[in-house]
Amino acid sequence: MADKRRFELFAALIAERFPAAHRVFDVAGGMGKLNLALTKLGREVTTFDLRHKRAPTVRYAERRFTLEEPCAADLVVGMHPDGATRIIIEYAAKHRIPFAVVPCCSDNGMPYNPWMRHLAELGRDRGFGIEEARLAMEGRARVIVGVPRPG
Ligand SMILES: C[S@@+](CC[C@H](N)C(=O)[O-])C[C@H]1O[C@@H](n2cnc3c(N)ncnc32)[C@H](O)[C@@H]1O
């Protein structure tokens, strides 16, 4: 069972790292709880996922997030986004916006630590400065933060 504090903790990290990012795409956001936490912090958030059951007030795009999604965001994020993790990084690269992800499972059966290394490498290859942070919670708590390198 994932830690229930994960949304508030991740929202706080996002707000601290990206104070100027107003429009946020929350990819694979489940019921929209990260959306609620970020909205409380003054962000305009769109959650992409396929859940019918969700928080009633969130802006929700009920569809699979793909690289073809038009970009109306300053930042793209994902909490335990499963098969969407790599897409988040590739999407951020395509639009030269920063990203923050808290990866859990890989999309190809890769164990967690190699998966984390792979994602960090993917980010560097796509032109991001990569940092890692950790949320103060149980379970998959490592965050990969990517900021486009200038030039
Ligand atoms: C482990 S759940 C995490 C949900 C939520 N972020 C949380 O922490 O509770 C993974 C979610 O990823 C969603 N997902 C996977 N690939 C996706 C994609 N390409 N676009 C949108 N949602 C996706 C699934 O529908 C599922 O809700």
C-alpha cells in the first residue's frame, strides 16, 4: 500500500523546486489527489488518467497521456506513474519543460534500481540536468527532477 502522505509531500517538493511553474500536467494522476494538493498551493493542474472515480473538483483529462498531447504546461509531473514514466521524460524533452517523477514499477520488468538509473540517464541524454530527491515517506520515495540544460 503506497504511503497516503505522498501527494502532499510531492506537491511541497514541486512547489519548492519550481516556484514559477504555474501550469502543471499531472500524468497518471489516478483519482486526482496530487492535483488537489498542488491546486491548494496555487497551481493550475490538469490530471491525465483513465479513472471514472475521482475527486469531483479537479480538472481531469480522462485519457491516456501520449507524446501527441498539446503542451499547455510549464512543468510535467508524475507520482508512481507506472507505464507513463518514460513518456513524462520524453514529453518534457519534446517541449523543453522541466519534469519531476516519483517512479515505481518499470514498463519492461526492469528492477527498481536499474530502472532509476535508466531514467536518470534518459533524462541526461535528452538534455536535462538531473537531480535526485527523496520524499519523507514509506515505499517508492525517490524523485527524479529534470531541468532543461541551456543551449
Ligand atoms: C500506480 S497508479 C498511481 C496513481 C496515482 N498517481 C497514485 O499515486 O495513486 C498508476 C496509474 O498510471 C495510470 N497510467 C499509466 N499509463 C498512463 C498513461 N499513458 N496516461 C495516463 N495514465 C496512465 C494508470 O491508469 C494508473 O492510474
